[in-house]
Amino acid sequence: MKKLPSCRRFALALLLLSLPALATAQEKKPLRWGTDPTGGAPYIYRDKTGEYTGFEFELAEYLAEKLDRKSVLVEGDWANLPQQLKKPADVENGVDIILNGYELRKDLAAKYGVTRPYYVYRLTLMASKESDTTTWDDLPGKSVGVLGGSAAHRYVKKRYGRTVDLKTNPDVANVMKLVNDRRMDATVQDSPAATYFLSEYGGLKGVGEPVQAGDLPGYYVIYYRKSDVELGKALDGALSAGLRDGTFKKIYSQKKYDLWNADQEALLPTLDKPWPPENLPAEESPWPDLIEELLLSAGMTVFLAVTSFPLAMAIGLTVALGRVYGVRLVSIPLGIYVEVIRGTPLLLQLFFLYYVIPEMLLNTERDWFIWLAKEISPLRAGILGLAINYSAYEAENYRAGLLAIPKGQMEAALALGMSRRTAIRRVVVPQAWRIVIPPVTNDFIALFKDTAACSILFVTELTRKYNELFNFNRDLVIELAFLTAGLYLAMSYPLALLARRLERRLAGGKGGHP
Amino acid sequence: MISVTNLTKFHGSQRVLNGVSLTVNRGEVTALVGPSGGGKSTLLRCINGLETFQSGGVEVAGNKLAGGPTHDSRVLQKLRLSVGMVFQQFHLFPHMSVLDNVMSGPLYALKQKRGEAEATARKLLDRVGLKEKADARPANLSGGQQQRVAIARTLAVKPLAVLFDEPTSALDPQMAKEVLAVMRDLAADGQTMIVVTHDMDFAERATVVHLMQAGEIVKSGPPAEILKEHR
């Protein structure tokens, strides 16, 4: 049996210090293994002393030693790491292998070399101990957190469709905490993470039996470059040996992991069979899901635009009327409003509405203000923020429009006996409206794209959805980017056409130019 | 029915009206003549409150305006319902049809029902000879036609008096003729009018002619007397 890795390192360091002759050991070829330590316990994490630990960390140390290479940990983003295998190993952040809870998948196995499994996981359903979720069948109608793009994500989506409120989140620990605090109903996680967090958070319980994610058992495997045939063989040899001689059992059985079970025992007989199994179940094309998600979020983009813009127009017209026809006491503050809103970034205004103002309201400790602060949801703040921001531009459009109407129009209306108010409403505004339609339509198209700013408030509109999908589908980055841009264009171009038609029709109606 | 007493108005330090007084009785046609810049149009605009003045007073059918920086808006509105105005540049509402222009006063100032307003409007359009143009847009009419629509629009609120501010100055002679014919027709019907004009043929048929120069009425009297010298 091997010594614990940290001891080994320590011993090695001592040897190197005292015996410079042994320096050749340092020239061992490195085994650069890619992992995402933010994925956390029990795969790889820092213990109380700040040193890395975790069952995959120990596994990597074991493999490096078996291969007589020096283990070098390369940190990366989980979803992005497989791409690293496309580059050479000796570049910055280059890797030889990736080892971080990657399951056996047909699409990855087609591109990369794949080792025998080092662990068999299942999917575990967890909920708060006080929750009424007691079986998998209780999930419909509940909010369920998953790691976006994970096997759990696909499993829940396939089994429950839209009957559950699926929340994707890149941070496992965060989701666990939300469920523990009862701010989310349940979560489905890979069994190793579930086992760890069930012991970590007192408020969590496992629900029902852990399930197999697909047609095959959930195999965690290591991927390497297809060209590294020798490396693949050596890794398979080391993995088989570790499984046979009980090394894995010893690592996995440690109390801090508690990962050894019947599924792992069942791996032993597979060692005599060819690997990888033929006829791996085909991965479903991600596109139907991706397109559906993009279209749904495009719906949110449209919703944001069509709710905020009429509001912006209404505020803008009011402000413009106050500036043009109001007394100084009214027109001067309105002028300041326009300049302040025009002179500060939309993003900042959104932050202000969603974070700063509620904070200020809460600090007043008055019931009504506290109620108001709690009513400011991300969506409401987004709509209001866009409306306020654009109201300043609309106010300027309308002001220009109102000022462009000849003075005689107002005089003729007044001479007929109309009140000033009626004259503005019936004579001046309708004419100003015709003048401002082109710039206002332009602004609508601009606002349409500015809805993307709401993504910082976690409103899942098109841009935020793109960011989210992009994170879990790095190999589709280009396609997704074009698709998203295409969707924006597909929505805004018809608006531009409509604007041009309106412009032409109104010019015709005025009788001046056909 | 209209009386102006000692009206004085300044534009900055320039005196545009200097103690003007005049009276117009029901059914009279009053012509204001004189060189440009004499204050004729300004006087007209003061009478229906489009301009404020510094001192003196205006009274139209019991509604009084006094000198000062503003007028009471309620008095103004009542006054304007009793005295209509026709402008040199017509000022028709371009976003409305001819019919809607004529109906705008009854609908938006008098708050009449649409049916009632439309009946009056069509009658008036007939009277100014533009019955068939009801659905046209102002921009598609000639200047003369536009001015006749403007007259119909003013008459639609049934004002006691109508102020005409150089109604034919922006028109070529042929079109001016059409407009003057309508105005003569009105005068014959006993419509009280004050007309600022350079058209001597029209002025000759007025009840009274006032000659204005440098913000003052320098001469008043029957047309034959005043116009002879003015020519």
C-alpha cells in the first residue's frame, strides 16, 4: 500500500533538500491533470490546513506515481476543460488528462481517448428535512436545482419536462445551501457530492433511492488525447490495478468520503471485458433544447421591451410637456431629470433600482417602504429601469417635436376657444407625434437590444440565456453566438421595416411628400 | 359690443400701440387700414387675448381684459368663444380633414356632440362653397380654399364677432377674390367683423374705417372720407 500523498510529497521534499544527487527525480515527466477545484468536495477541495484533498486528488496522485510521473494540477473551468485536450500539453494550462467527474459520453469518447471507469455514480435526490418531498414522484410542481449541463440536468429535464421548475446553477455548494435554507425545494446531484453534503448540512435529507442517470451505469472516466495511445494504456493498467488491489476501496472508504458501495464492487467483473463498451447510447442532439431555451428567453426579451417602452413613452411625453409648457418650478427640475438620466449608464441605474433603492427603503424601517422594497423584483426593476432610462430620450424627442409645431397652430386652437390643455392634446401633440415617430421607433429598436442589460439582474432574457448555454456548451460557442445574434436581428429588423412604413405613411398623410 | 379703451402696448422699449380706443357695434364691419408696422395686427391680437398689453382695456360682450403680464384663462376662453379670428396664414390643422377642422371648435371648445357639430360644419362648408372637400386634407387645397375653410372653422363656434387679420395677403388675386366674396356675403348677413386689410375694394364697403399709423388711430370715419385721402 502507498503512503498518503501529502506524506510522500513531504518525504520527497526532504530527500531533495538533503540529497542534491537525487535531483534527477525532479525531472520526471509531469502528468498534467485538468480539474475544476471550484466543483468542490468530495472530488477535490482544500482541507482545513489549506492543502488540496478529495478522492479525485488522491486518485490523480496515485496514477502519477503508478506512471512514474510528477502530478501537476491544472485548474480550469469544468465545462471548458475538454477543449484543453485539443491544445498541446506543454502550453500554459495545457493538460495530459482531464479527471473531474466527467461521465462516459459518446460525443466525448468520439473526440478523445477514454479510460476505464474509476467510479460509478448515481443521481441522488435531496430536499430539506422538513420538506414534504418524500419520493421522486413528489417533484412535479417543485423547484429543483441542478448543475447546469450536468447529467442530473438532463435527467430531470427528460423525466419531468416542464412539470418542475428547473433552476440551473453553476455552484453545487450554493444549490445545497439554498435547499438547506428551504429557498429551493430540492436538488438532484451526483451521489458523491450528495453523500458529502448530506453529512455537511444538517438540514438536508436524501429522498428515495439514488437512480442511474441513463441506460448504462454512470461511469466517471478520464479523457486524454486520442493520439496518446501509450498514456491511455498505462492509465487503464493503473486503474485496473488500483481497483483489483484494493487501493481504490481504501481511498473511497475513508470516512471523509464514504464512497465505496456495491456499484464499485460491480466494476471488478467489467475489467475483463473490452472497453469502452460498444454501442454507447447516442447523445441526444442538444439543439432542440438549446433552441427551445433561446426562444423562450427571446420571449422574455420581447416582454421586457413591450412593457418598458410604452412606459418610457408615457413618462417621456409627460416630462416633455412639463418642460415646454410648464412653469419654471416644473420645467427646471424636469430638465435636471433628463440630464441626470441621460448622463448616467443604464447598468448603473438598474443596479440603483434593484440594490440601492431597496436598501435605502429597508433602512427607513417604515412598514410601507419595507413592503415597497420587497415588491422590487428583478423583472420589475428591469422594466422600470429601462422605462426610466428611455423616458429621458423620449422626453427629448417629444420636446423637439412639440417645439417644431408652428406657433400659429396653438394660436388658432386658442382663438377657437379651446383651453390650453385641449389645444395641446388635440392640436399640438398629434402633430408632434407624427414628427417624432421615426426617432421614437429608432429608440424602440435600441431599447430592444438594451434589454440585455437586465441580465445583470438575473432576468433570464436572451443575452443571459446565451451566457448560460455558452458556459455548458463550449463546443457550440460559435453556433450559439450566431444563433443569438440572429434572433436579435430577426426581431429587430421587422421593427425597422415597420418603422420605415409608418414613416412613409405618415409623410403621405401629411400630404407633403408622397 | 367690442370696445377698446386707451390700449397701450410695448415690445420691450418700443411702443407698438399708443392709447388706442375704438368701439364696434353689432352688425358693423370695421376696416383697419394703414401702412405695415402700424399696429393693426397687434391690435387685433390684443382684442382676442393672443397678446397681453401694458395698460388700457378690452371688452368683448361683457368679458374684460386689462393690462398686465397675463390674462385670466377663464375670461380668455369665454371671450374667445364670442370673438373668432381668421389668420393671414390660415393655420388649418394639417392632421385633420377639412370637416374635422371645421368641427374642431364645436367639439373641443363647445363640447358639442359629434352629430350636431357635423351638421353645422357641413352647412358652413356649403356656405363657403367647399361642400365636396369635406374629406380632403388641408394640404391638398389651394390657398383660397384653405382660407375659406378657416373662415368656416371660425364661424362654427358661432362667434358674435370675427377678426380678420389680413385674410387675403397670402393669396394671389384670383384666390383673394373667392375669399372676399365669402366675406362680403358674411357682411351682408350682418356678421360683426373687424378686418385688417390692404384691399381697398373691401374697405370701401365697410361701415367704419380706421387709419392706423405708428400705433395710433390717426383717422376714423366712413370709407369714402378716409380712403380718398389715404389713397
